[in-house]
Amino acid sequence: MKPLLRVAIDCNLSTCLFARSAGSRVLGPRRSVVRSVSAAVGLSAARGPIWAISWALAAGLLAACNYGGDSVRRPPNIVLVTVDALRPDHTSLYSYERDTTPFLAELARTGVVFETAYASASWTAPSMASLFTSLPARSHGVLDGFLTKAGPNARHDMLSADFVTLAEFLKSKGYRTFGVSTNGHLSQATGFAQGFDHFLEDSWKDSDRANEMARSFAAELRGGGPYFLWIHYFDPHSRYRARSPWIERYSESKRDQQRWAGLSMPELERRVSIFKRDEAARAAVMRLYDSEIAAVDSAMRELFEELGIDDGDMLVLSADHGEAFVEHGRMGHGGDLFEEQVRIPLLFRLPGGRRSGRSRVPASIVDVYPTIAAAAGFEIPEGLSGADLFSMSGLNSSQRVIALELDRGGRSRRALRKGKWKFHMNLRPVAQPRLYDLGADPAEKHDLSGDESEIMAAMRQEWDAWEGAHTLFEAPHVSITVSKQQAEQLRALGYAH
């Protein structure tokens, strides 16, 4: 019985030894693992019933192991949901006055909400590239896209195949991978389908269409080994519509709904002067935005029920960026690196609710990849910029640096947060650096650059050190043919001139 005893011991270690061959990642499906066990312990039906029983028990033990070789438990299904333009302070997760996300609030009871989380930029492509590569924008090179004169072609930076994305990493660990995108920046053409066995996209569509595409995977999700499912919802992005029944709960004024609903981003930007002087008008637009958020929350509940996603699965909820409502003179996103444009929600619900509560660890979108890898029981790959957030619980939050970058449409901006301080630099067009104390001034209204020269110098040194530690990467470009109708749609969304 010694061979069987050895198998049992090995299976209880962090590495399932017989499931790996020297120098290889994964042997393959469980039948391959069983064949390897049979060869390793020399089992044979000819040796009699005791050996046959031993062989069966050994195979059963190894079947319980992760055949990817990094965890005793079977890897959990992983569901990643990203919501476009979702401000955390407009969700129930972050104590918003309206209950816009009751479903997310339910999930959070057995999960961890990170109170201070940032995108890597203030628009979709660079931030989502950072999520999938765990690299800052400068190091994956996806910086700009669609901001061209409307013509037959639009130019877009492409996520390079040089990087091992989160989907590719999980696929190498035996996961079946499924992706659903409703944002044209996150497409097969722009490189975001890499690593996905199945990838469906339909640009600028709402949660009904996203759910329809996700439901088409239902039969495949139910069979086979663990899966990774990513869904990107677009609804809170402008144009803001009046979504029933939620808008009726937030606004009794049909006039306001008719006046502001469905306006394009250029139309909203032309009305910034109105929103600056008329708080009621600004509030009416935000109520429309809130109704879009509530619609996504409802769609998520519906999809989770239909697909059988439950507390045995790992869930991650986040966003690509926030959304501005004239806090600093702008509407939308992609124009600055102020808090309203770069703060994002971040919720991790681990299988079985292994952790719950709220975390004050400063988080970045680059942390999503390594945190998922570690929570699933895998060793974090080398070369990632992010960290496992659950291993940072004892971190002195005043020491963590969060860097932000924006290079888009002729604008080049940088920002860095460390502790309570946030430092801004405008490189193009050039402007005086600014400094804000987010502890006393979370809305970034009072520039202290003239009063805190020592802090300014220290923050500039922090930026220079961070920049020096992260190499530049020039991403490949893709030219996308754009029809006249698509060009109009891009203009309405603020993505073309």
C-alpha cells in the first residue's frame, strides 16, 4: 500500500505531483493524469483486486486535485463583470443615496469591497488593457483610438500578442474561456479577444444584448472543466436613457426626462454652461445615468440566475473608468485624471464567501489579474505590475503609489496618488502641476501646490521613480473601416471628430 499512501500524501500538498511532468505546465485532461498515475505507481489489473482498489482510490484522489497542478481544490469558475463608465459613488456598494445596485449589494455581503480603487486611465481601452495584462498604460501601449477625422478608416492602438493576458493565463491552467463585449474598443480587431475560446461582440449595445450573447454559452458553461467568463456591460455610457421602472423612482418630471434623455456626448458638452449654473439640470442628467446603472444591476441578477452562477464561483466586479458631471468643467470621461473619471468600484466575492467586509488597501485595476490568479490557487506570473490584494492587508496604505496616465486626442496628463496626496501634471498642453489633499478635499477643489513645496518635490520624485521603473511599449495599430453610420455613432459617443 505504500504507492497509494504516497499518492495520498502528494495530493494533499500544494502541488499535485503526479499531475505534472518535468518542465511542463499541465499534462492535460484528467484521463491523462490517471494514465500518469497508473504508470508512476505501476498499477495493473493483473496484480489482483487489492491493486485494482488502490488504483481506483489513487485515481479518485487525483481527480480531486487541480490538474493544472497549483491547488488542491478544483479551480473555481471565475466570472468577471466590467461595467462601462460606472462611478463607485453612484452604486449601493459605496453608500449612494439611491439604491441603484441592490443585487451587487447582496453579493457584497459575502465578498470584499475595496473602498479606494482606480482605473489606470480615464477611458476604456488603456484601462481594460491594464486589467488584462496587469501593466500600466505606458507598458502595454494601448493609449489612443478612434479619435480621427471621420473618414473611411479609424486608427486604434492594439493590445499586442506579446503579452500573456488574464484569459490566456487561465486557459493555460485548464480553463475554458468565454468573452462578451459591447464596447467597440474591446474587440477582436483591437486584440482583446486573445485567450478566449469563445468571444462575442456587438458594439455599443445595452445589457439585453450582452445577456443574450452570454446566454448563448449556457450549454457549454455547464459542461466540462472550470470556466472563465468575462462580460462587459455598456449601459451607463452616454447616451443616457430613461430606463424604466427605475427612472420613475428617481424622477417625477417627464419634462426633465424628455429634455435630457438620449443626448449625445457632444450635445451634452455644448450644454456644460447650463449644468454649471443650473444644479437641477445637472441632477436630472445624473438621474438618467443612475437609471442605466440600475438596469445593469437588474440584468446581472437575471443572467446569474439563468446561468446558475452562485456562491461556489469566484465573482469580480469592476469598471473601466468613471464619469464626470461637470465637477471640473467636463462631461463624460477621457479628458482628465480627476477622481470622478478614474475611481472605479471593485468587488471580489471568493468561493464560499471565504472573505468578506471592506478593505482600505489602495487598489488599482492592474491588481485584478494577480488577485484572481492567487485566489484561484495559482502562482502569480512574473512580470506583472499589480499585486495580490489579499496579501496586502497589512500594507501601510500611505506607502502605496497609484499611477494614472492619459494620452488621447492631443492630451497628455499624468497623476499619482500616495496616501492622502494626489499630484497632477499636464504634459500636453503644458500646465502648472497641481497638488490635492484627498483626505481634506476629496473633490479636488483646492490646489495646494503653492503651499506645499516639499510635498510637491517629493511627489515629483515619486513620479520619476515610478516612470523609470515602467518601460515604454509601442503598441501595434489597426485600421478599422468605418461606415458613415458608424462614424456618426462614434461622434455621438465622443470617439470621433
